Amino acid sequence: MTIAELFEKGGVAMWPLALLSVLALGTILERIWFWLGLLSREKETVDRVLDASNTGNWDRAVQVAREARHRPIGRFLYAPLRRKNPDPETFKLALEASAEEELHAMRRGEKILQAAIALAPLLGLLGTVLGLIRSLNGIKLTDLASGSGTGVTLGISESLISTATGMIVAITSVAFYWIFQGLLIKQVNIFRRSGNELELLYRERYHRTGRSSLPIREEAAKPHEETELL
């Protein structure tokens, strides 16, 4: 059975299901590409920034974070380091604001997958109901008297095509949705752990010296630095 035949036998519900499946598939592929790029060398960046900060080499920490700005973790760590002489509270606020912005970007596409998970089974069920109505309307009294139910059986089996399609779209969407949610939770933990360690090191140095130890002045944020994604 060809795709065209499936669409014809599945009924009108197959068209919105097709649109939903294209949107879900596009979102899944885009998110896979995003996460593959994000996870590369992330731990290395965090370790290099924290190691440099721990040894008091804040120039090196700033440089490493600045060079990693094409990745979310680099932009997150660089946000407080690029400021001129921030106090510990300002340092913490810069980390929190940057984390919120980066994590929000990581959630892109969630609404599309949620829509596919919710709507696909309902559209499939609608197609089945419409198919059953069409099949039952075609029943003739002579068919019932003669016991010939082949046409009805065939109509019912064809009407279930939309239900199967809707279930496939929903199951695929929910599987990848939870995979992406797991990756997002992992990123939240990485951001929290690395941010807390960097803040602690900065507070220790700040209270020991009585001033900030950051070696650079605050730079004017460039549009592409704030909105750049992988």
C-alpha cells in the first residue's frame, strides 16, 4: 500500500496528521543537532574556567570563557566575568540571568512536541470515527439479510489507519520529548554546579582582597553574543 493510498483510505484526518508529523520531525531533527553541538567539549570548558579561577588566574578564566561564547556554557560563565569589579551579589545576579536566558533557548521546540503528543491521538481517533460513520452508512439491509459483511469489515479496517498514524506520531514525539527533557535537566545541574563553584571562588577572593579580582572592564554586549545559539 502506497502513501497516497494510505492518505486516501485514512480519510480527511490524515492531512492535519501529516502537517503535525512534519512539524514534529523537523523539531526533533533540529533539537538533535542542537544537543549534539552543545554537549561537545562542554565539560572541558567548565574545568578550564574553574581551574584557572581556583589558582587565582582570573585573566585565563576570562579568556577561556570568552573563547567559548559560541556555546551556552561559555556564554553563561562569561556573563559575570566580563563585568568590571562586580560585588558578589551582582556577580550572582549575572550568573542567574545568563542561566535563565540559555535554559530558555534550550526549551525551544517544546510546544510543538507537546502539541503533537496531545493532538495526534485525537486526530487519529477522529479519523476512525468518521471512517466508521462512513462505513456504517453504507450498510444495506440486503447485506445484513445475506450475512455479507465484507464491505463493512474492510471499511472499519481502513478507518483504523488514521488511529495508527496518530499513535505513531504521538509515541515518537513523546519519546524524543522526554529525551530532550532529560538533557535539559542535565544542563540545569551543570549550570548550577559550575555557577555555584565559580561564585564561591569569586566570593572567597573578593572577601580576601576586599575588592574584585576581575581584570577586565565590562564590554558592551554584542547582539549576536546574547542571542547566538548553536
